[in-house]
Amino acid sequence: MSDLKKGELIREKLTKEELIKSLSDSVVEMDEDETISIAKECIENGISAYEAIDSGLAHGMNRAGELYEEGEYYIPELLMCSDAMYSGLEVLKPYLKKNDVEGKHKVVIGVIQGDTHDIGKNLVKIMMETEGFEVIDLGRDVPPREFIDTAKKVRADIIAMSTLMTTTMDGMGEVIQLLKEEGIRENIKVMIGGGPISQRFADEIGADLYTTDASKAAKFAKKMILKE
């Protein structure tokens, strides 16, 4: 019996929690093939794609980010971890069940100017789409004015911003200030997230919502909109 078949037989006996942990581990270990294999097994074992992404892939990427911050991983390792995560996403995305938000509310999302780290933003986008939002993705290194102009053009309900750098955080506050100057602050909710962001910072700049991970961002955004 080949090593691959042995591994498959061993994983058949894993519990749901163990499978999801293995998915997280495969991202941290930068193993694309293993990530794809375990993602498929999660689906075959009835684990929801949403949970596999949030508790498996995203969790693994968060761990990789921590290793980077601790100096154990560097940019090349982080990129290989993200490649593994994206390979798993390709397997799981078709199985995500979409929940329609009444009226198909629109979210303009992007990474604030000066920052090109978009892994977290991409996860939030996927989770937002799963919750039924129409997401307009501006990508990374987005100037504050572009958030405003796009939100006005598409009549967005939410502007969502992220950053992993302390040096770019102030750009988020600038977006909120521009909304006030345009007289549309009351019409658009602002949510922020990212490694250096805290509830205290969100309160200081007047953001409506701060969350620590992708699934919470999407679910809280849905609750915030439906309360209106």
C-alpha cells in the first residue's frame, strides 16, 4: 500500500475537529497538495465549507501571520502559506451556501493606501458574498478618495477597510472624515479590521464596526444592516 493511501485511510478516522486542525496545519506547513486533499475530505465528511474556511484555512493563515510577526517565518514562507490557503479555497468555494440579504446590500471593500497585504481582505470578501452581499473589491493600496467615489457611484451600504500596517491606519480615519465632508456619513456604515486594529482605534475614528476575523465581519455586517 502506498504512503498516500495509508495517509488517506488514517484521515478517514479523524474527527471533524481533527480534520479542520489538519487543514489549518497544512496551510502553516505550506503544503498545497495536502491542503487540497484535506479540503476535499472535509466536504466528503459533511463539514460545511464555511467552517472549513473559517476554522481551517483562515485559522492556519492567522497562525502563519503570528509566526511571521515572531520572526520564525519571512515573506517567502508567508506567500507559500497563502498559496496553500488559496488552493484550499478553490476546492471549498463552490460548496458555500449563499444567504441572501434583503435588497442585495452593497459593500465596497479594499486595503487602505500604503498596504498591499490582502489575504484577510480576500477572506472577508468571500464570507461577505456568502452572506449575500454584493461586494465591490477595490483591491489593495486603495486611496481614501477611491473608497468614497466608488461608494457614491454604486450607492454602497458599507465601506470595509483593512490593513496589517500601523503606518497606514490613519487612512481609515481619513475615509470617515471624507464621508462627513461629503455629507453622506449617515448613509454608509464603516467597518475596519486587520492585525494592528483594535476596538479602541475603531472608536477613536468613529468606525461603526470592528471585528477580528472574516466570518465575524460578515455575520456582524449582516446583523448591522438588517437592524436598520
